Amino acid sequence: MEAQTNEKFEQWCVIEQMGHNLYAGFVSERVIAGTAMIQVDVPEVDAEHPAFSKLLGASTIYGITPTTEEHARQAAARIRQRPLSLYILPEPTRQLEARVERGENDEDFDDEGNPF
């Protein structure tokens, strides 16, 4: 059987990525800054797990299992991957960062962060 190298890959799949990450969704090829990437469009599972896209470097993937849309959606529901989460630092941490940016030392403040 001859390998087909010019065919564009677009398929529902389960992707196994190094670091033990699993993604299930519609997979396609992308080129970003001249580098081959795999795009996984993960379908929405529920309100806490919305649909999202993830770009993966081909060298980080150790398994791609083509499957049907139905099975990929079922796998996505079991895997329950989430998109990027943003974290906001608590106010005391932001105050400390501001003091550091101003060049203030910890010795200038008491344990609660109040100036002497």
C-alpha cells in the first residue's frame, strides 16, 4: 500500500499527547510560522466544558486514533478537557508586585504589608 503524503488530513480523532494529555475532536493540519501543527477542535461537553480549539506541535503527539464523530464526542465527554484558564492573583500578591516594581523593600513594611 502506497502512503499518501499530499492528502489533507481532516478527521474526527482522539489525540494522545506527551504529558498524558488527551483531546478528542475534529482534527486538521495547520502551518503556523512555517511549522506543521495539528489543530483539534474539541466539541462542547457542557456549560463547564465549552468548545475550544487546541494547536499541538506534531512532535508532541504519540498517538492519533481516527474515529467517528459520535465516538469522538463521547470521548470528549469522558476526557472533559478545558480550554485555557486565566488566573487572577489575589490583591495582596498584586500589592507586593507593585511594591517590587517601585523598588520598595520588605523591610519597609510590617507583616500585613503596611508601611512603618
